[in-house]
Amino acid sequence: MKRIFLFMIGAMLTLSACKRTVIIPDEELALIFRDAFLTNAYLEHERVNLDSLNLYAPLFNHYGYTTEDVQLTIGNFSKRKSARLSDVVERAIELLEEEGMAYDRQVAILDTIRQVSLRKAKRVVYSDSLIRVSSLKDTARLRLTLPIEEGDYEVSYTYRVDSLDKNKRLQRKMWIRRKNGSKAAMQIYTLQRNREDKTLRTFRADSLSDSLCLQLLVFPDEAKRPSITVRDLRVTYTPDERAATEELYKKQLGIRIFAEEMYRQILAKDSIQ
């Protein structure tokens, strides 16, 4: 079986010469991606040395396309406002499921791609290692308004209200301000005193969101001299999964489409960072 497959590879490589480069329709590209997953599964089962083969040229030729056609098509997605490469990948997954193919490992690789894409796209949009507030004028340092886009925002920090604080009650407020000026996802919390307290809150922003508003110190009663320390304040942004996956595919446009070793390298680099 392996010999037949290798013979087919050698024979079909000759078919791509002198062919004009074209854009591949989305549905056909999804079929190519589906077969790429199956090719990976077959080669892994047969223990073929992946580095010794141009894996996908025969697959492309089967559909009447060349390596250059695929590269041009993938690169062209960035110019198409209403098109997403990840939509084509999702369609390939649907085709596999519709045909009842039990390639659990390949589906697991797709899940890995999603998780890696989210980790690679995650970034800190605001940070401050130490904020000490010992007067009313200092409280402005604990009021932040950050512009946001669609995705998840994680707010984390550690605070301590010490014995020098003269207020009966202290609170914090966090919310999303929408483009029409209204407030959403409001969170109000009473601060604890004389102990370190860790805070971790997540907000999901949609297309109607404008900014993330943080008031880490609020006086519900008459304001008196505060004494609070905030450490390791960080706001971390993770884009929508679809957008993150799209960005990863744009960065990984090598010809070895979804080859497992490529994602091993990504995971290895990601674990080092």
C-alpha cells in the first residue's frame, strides 16, 4: 500500500508544471483541507517519514490545483472582507463529521490549533506593578478607562487596605461602557480590610462595547483618608476564538498544511515564552 501511495506521489508531481495560478473556491478548498487531515492520519499510521515527502502536491493535483494555487488562495483571504480562512477549516471539519470518519487524533489536533491560537493571541493591554494610595488625590490612579474590542478581558490584581485607612466602607466597581453610553456587566464589591485579597474578574466585550471602566476604590460614604496598596494590576485581552484562529493561520502559511510537527514546534515555542 505504501509503495502504491509513493508511486502516485511521484507520478502526480509532474502534473502541476506550466499551470496558471488561480484562486480556489471556498468549498473546494474545504475539501482539500479535509483530505489534508486524512493524509496526515494515513501517513502517521503507515509511519512514513514526513520529511522525505512533499505531502500535499498530489492532493492539490487531484483537485486540479497546484501548490502555488493553494498559497495564492490562502494569502488572498486577507483581501476579502467577508471571508475567513477559519470558516473553510470549520467546513472541512463538518465534512469529516458528515462522512463519519473516526480520526479522533486529527480532531484533537484541530482542538490543539484552537487552544494554541488563543494562547498566541492573548496579550496584556495594561499593567502596573505597584500603586500606593495614601491621600484622596492619589485615588485617581485607581480609576481606569480602557478602549476595548470584541473578546475577553481579564482583570487581576492583589490589594490590601491597612489599619491607617480612615473609611468605614470601601468598594470597587467595574463595568463595560457601551457605544450608546449605557453600562453593562456591572460588578460592585466591598473591599476587605487588614488582609491581602486577590481579585480576578473576566468581562466579555461584543461589537457594541466601547470601553472597560475600572474604579478600584469607591467611597460609598463620606470620603476620608485612604490607605490601600494595589500590586500586580493587569488587564489581559484574548480575542474571539475565530479571530485568534484566523490570525494563527495567517502566520503559519507554510505548504505543510496542518502537519503535526509544525504544531509541535508551535507548542514548544509557546511553552518557552
